[in-house]
Amino acid sequence: MRVCLSSLGSLASRMAGAALISACCATPLAAQEAPPPGLPILFDSRERLPKPDLSSLVRLRFLTSVDFPPFNFADQNGKLAGFHVDLAREICDELGISDKCQIQALPFDELQGALSASQGDAVIAGVAVTPKLRKSFTFSRPFLMLPARFIRNLKASIDGTTAAALTGHPVGVVKGTAHEAMLAAFFPSIKQVPFDDKDALLAAVKDGKVDAAFADGLQLSFWVSSSSAEKCCALFDGPYLSQQFLGEGMTIMLRQQDADLTDAINHALATLSRDGRLQEIYLRYFPYGLY
């Protein structure tokens, strides 16, 4: 199970092909009307995370997959690419072990078994943190949260710029998802209109059958900027984060016995977050912003 995005249906229907996403990600930042909001820093600036000595480490093998764009995918030349891939390389660079780093792709459902069998040392593929997995594995600190967002139809008459202005307006949501439950909990006065799947939801807001929609911010940020949206809609208010509904965020999964490696990766993530390198990777793959 992958983090957060599972609430919008199957991976194949949720995400466009890797080529399409990578093309979107290549859009120059200068082409946008304004820079997107920055990536939230999830590490306390006063916290000092230890950097264990990894001199005895023979190699660090990151495991990922190729079916989760823009996080991990095969580019047009068949090479591994994506946010997670670039982040893994930056982690190795920060720890001074770039010459010992390897990144290998496996089918997503084989990653857990491969890590257990020591066929890799860390999984960076959007694995959702669950109590069951915590019994067998450990996880790094989160480095990215995937928010929920509203989008609105630009032709709808909405008097205001916050979610409170949606009271009395029909707002679409995919039924049976974490976002449906989150919308009800956060905004009980908003009139929910349930849809069977993401495609039906997006078609409804585009056609004006609902004035707005509430769903995964990653999906919505790419969709409103795509040609299929035909400039009908825009992100509205937010972002909204909730560990209860959306999980702990993006992390790296490791074996429980590898405490030093986990500490080292946390140290690297904190450094990358504080010095702006994590922000650079984020803007490379999310040019329209999630927040």
C-alpha cells in the first residue's frame, strides 16, 4: 500500500504515464505566473540529529519501483528517474558515500520481501507507514507530506477565498476515500456530492456540475495545469494536512536492526531540508506546487 494516493483509486487510473508526468515536471519554473509556495520544513531547526560513522559500510542499496511517477519511474531512455531517485542520490552525497550507493527498481509488491531478505538496505517508494509494518521494519522521519486540496470551477460564483466560502456550494469528493472522511470532519457544513471515481469527479467540476472538489493535492495540482482541464479550474485554499486521514507522509523504510543507517538517513534528510536541496528536488518534480 502506497502512502496517501491510495484513496483515489488504482495506481494506473490515478497517475498518467511516466512520460506524461516527466514532461509536466520539465516545465520551466519561469513559465509560471508566480513561484509556488515552498516545501514545508518538517525538521525543527533546533534539533540536532546525530551522524553515525558509516566508514565500515560496504554499500547502500536503495530499492524503488518504476510505477509511481513523478516519484519513481523509467524515463524515455529507460533510466530510473523521479523525486525519490534524486533524493536517494542527494542522501548519499550528503553522507559522503556516493561511491557506495546503488539504486535498484523492483515491482512494488516485491520491495518488502527484498528488504527482509537483505537484497537491499532501504526502500524509497512511497510505502505507507502502518502499525503492522512497524512490527517488522523501521522508518525514517517524514520528508514530504501529501496534502488534500480543493479545486474550484473558475466560472462558479464563490464569494471568498477560504473554504468557508464553499458553505452552501456542492463540493465533489470520491466516495469511500480518506478525503471524503476528512472533508466531513474538517468542514461539516460543506455539502458533499459523492462520485464513484476520480475521473467522474474531475469531469463534474470541469463541467460545472459541482462548484468545487476535494481530493489529493498531488493529483489536483497536475490536473488543473494540464491540457485536459482546459483552464477550467484552479486550486483553492489549503493545503490541508492530517496524519489521521492521510498518514505519516513520505518516509524511507529500513530494517529494524539498521539503527545507525536509519539515524544517518535522518541526519541527511534534516540537512537537505534545512539547506534548501530538498526544496530544489521538490520544485524539479512539482513545478506547480502542492502547498
